[in-house]
Amino acid sequence: MKRLLLWCLLLGAVGCATDKQPAPSSSKLSDKKFIELFADAMELHRHYVHAPDSLLVARKKLFKRHGITQVDIEKFLKDRRDHPEKWDALIALIQQRFGETAGREIEAFRKATKKGEK
């Protein structure tokens, strides 16, 4: 859980540093949109693990595709710092979304491990 929160803060800190224009208030980052962005960003990090420059370019494209700016993420995280009780609902949604995926990945790993033991 601490890794998840650390990743969220990291995303907010290094996301799209050159995109500092204020966003309109109507483009507020919702929990659902944050989770979608989070899922896509995790995939990018897996794909570009050894290519940090490519990761930065891909992340900028990701933010643009989602219609999100660095300011939106900073506002979202500030709102969570100001209202920590909101993390509970967000974390529950994240667990719901990634719990199924994690379960499938663990099962695939177990099957692969069993085949390797034979």
C-alpha cells in the first residue's frame, strides 16, 4: 500500500513537468479517471523500464490522451492531502480494478512455476 501511495506522489512530482498551464476547473481529475491514468502509467513504466527518455515522451502522450495536465494531478493529490479520508474510497477502487488482474498474473506465474518444476 505504501508503494502505491509513493507511486502516486512520484507521478504527481515528475509527470509532465513542462505542462504547467492552469487547467480549467471543469477538467477536475476524478477517482475513476485517476485509476485509468494510473493503470496506463503502470503499463508504460513496465514497457519503458530501461528507457527513461522514451518513458517521459510516452508519459506526455498519455497525459494528453487522457486530457490531464500536471496541474490536474497536483490538484488531485493536494485534495487527497487535505482530505485523507478520500484515499479509502480510491484505494478500494484500485484494489477492485487491480485485484482481478493481479489474481490472473499470480495464477499464470504459479502455472509457469509448476511447468518449470517438472
